[in-house]
Amino acid sequence: MSFAENTMAGKTALVTGGATGIGAAIVRLLGKLGARVAITSRKEENLKAAVQEFAEKDGIDVIYRVGDVRDADGIKAVIADIATELGGLDILVCNAAGNFICPTEELSSNGWRTVIDIDLNGTFNCCQAALPFLKKATRGGRIVAISTTHADSGWPTAAHAGAAKAGIQNLMKSLSAEWGKYGVRANWVSPGPIEGTEGVDRLIIAQGKAAEVLKRIPLGTFGQGEDIANAVVFLSSDMGAYVSGTELVVDGAARWGT
Ligand code: NAP
């Protein structure tokens, strides 16, 4: 079951951190549904390998540029370059993020700053750099940030990431209010734990917490990358035209009890 195959035809999209995990699933679906897609992140080897896999396995042409979302001037140039090559930019998916487990009493200021810088400052940098292009999107520009349900619940041992994502959610609300006049919609998707991602492998499975986490998910399974991609497509397609400044939770009704 999927969207009609031309759902995203004629649209252009940039997915930050789109070479791996959830970002790659979003790229795959946007591309299969007809969008022209670009990805950016720091590691060229990941970007190159992903673009090759998208072409060979999925039959979609994706372009890439190396970029670090923390570098405001650098990412501005990358986004301008991508928009030129794609012939515009209708959709920005702010997916790039970093995270690690650390009790907050032991967290260094550098560790705190690094995650805030990638997740929150990086999202701001990308949104501001993309705005001139999103303003020109003929059917309304779209920003979709990838957050987490822990932004609301608090995130013991990952307070840095929880705080950064809470900041992103608040930023999306501000942008939806300020940039609605340009036709730009700004929303966020909050995934629960998604199977096969680096995050779940490292933060849940490697910590021996899979069974404990699954007990807290009434639907009884981890999510799939496609579940998040479906939510992003809805929000960035014409079907999501009147949705802005809000959250789409995709977590199997998880209850963290924190
Ligand atoms: P992932 O595979 O580690 O993806 C993160 C991506 O961000 C990587 O491709 C990485 O590429 C890129 N990145 C990191 N720092 C960057 C920087 N400074 N500049 C540009 N790109 C950067 O993780 P994921 O699990 O798929 O997570 C994707 C998103 O979903 C994140 O926002 C995460 O918080 C969110 N999320 C994930 C889960 C889950 O279950 N996995 C649950 C809730 C929310 P490079 O290393 O090449 O830079």
C-alpha cells in the first residue's frame, strides 16, 4: 500500500542526513513518488554509496553535496547550489542529527553543545538558508523536521538531544507563524524507535534494552523507516497543504512513563 506513484511529481526536495537510516527511507519514498531529491551530510563516502544504492536498487537519481549543518555559511552555499541544480527547492527535510547516551550529571559542556549545534542550530541554519527558495515554491514550500517523542517526555541519559528536539519543535511553530505569509508550511514528525537505524542499534539494542522498550509500545513492534517516510510525504505533498505548525507522532502509541 502506498501513495499514488505521481504524488510528488514536479517537486524538489533536500533531505539533510539523507544517506542513512530514516533519512534514506524518506529519500527513497520521495524519489519513488516522483520528486527530484538531494542529500547532504558530512561524509562523502556515505553520500556516494547511498546515491549509488538509490540508483541501482530503487531506480532513482539523487544528487549530493557534502555539507555540515553546523556551518551556517557553508550550508547556505550548499543549499543554494542544490536549489540551482534541482531547479528550485519545494521541500526541506531537517533530519540530520547526532546523539549519544550519557547521564546528565556526567555530560560535558562540549557534549551538550555539540548535539544542540547539530540538531537545533543546524535546523535553524538550514531553514533560514532554504527560505529564499521555499518562498518561490509554486504550491507552497514545506519544512518537515524529524524530532522525537522524547522532546515532550524528557529523555533521561540523552537530555541534550531531548532539549535540542524540543527546541526544534518550538522553532517549527515560530516558522509556521512567521513564514505562513510566504506559503511556507513548517511541521515536524516525531518517530518512536525505528528498526534498522543506527540510533536503535546503538542506543537500544546494544544496551540490551530491546525487550524493555518493546513492552512500552502497545503496537508491539519497532517502527520502520517507511512509516516515517509516509508521514513526511503526507506533510510535504499537496494533501498536507492546510497543515502547519504541528506534530505528526509515528510511534505505535509508545508510552515512556518518564
Ligand atoms: P543516522 O542514520 O545516524 O542519521 C543521522 C544523519 O545525520 C547521518 O546521515 C549523518 O551523516 C547526518 N549528520 C550528522 N551530523 C551532521 C552534521 N553536522 N551535518 C550534516 N549531517 C549530519 O540516524 P537515524 O536514526 O536515521 O536518525 C535520523 C533522524 O531521526 C534524526 O533526526 C533522529 O534524531 C531522528 N529519530 C530517530 C529515531 C530512531 O529510532 N532511529 C527515533 C526518533 C527520532 P554524516 O555522518 O555523513 O554527517
